[in-house]
Amino acid sequence: MRALIYTLGIVALVLIVLGLVLKAVKWLLIIGLIALVASIAMGVVKGRRALR
């Protein structure tokens, strides 16, 4: 009985940590995409300045 309780506790802990990691990965991807768009925009602006 004690082993079953420990097993359920470990499974619950793993699921909670996995959920937090997946949310963190989602936010990191969103932040990365924003940074990519910003760097492309800055490159275009600097490229236009160089052409002038």
C-alpha cells in the first residue's frame, strides 16, 4: 500500500513538472519569435539606411 502511494506521488510530481516545463518552453518559443522578428526589422532598417 505504501509503495502505491509513493508511486502515485512520484507520477503526480512528474506530471506537474512536465506541465511547467511545457509552459516554459511555449513562452520561450514566443519570446524567441518576437526577438527574431525584431532582429529582422532592425536589419531591414539598417539595410535601408546603408542604401541611402
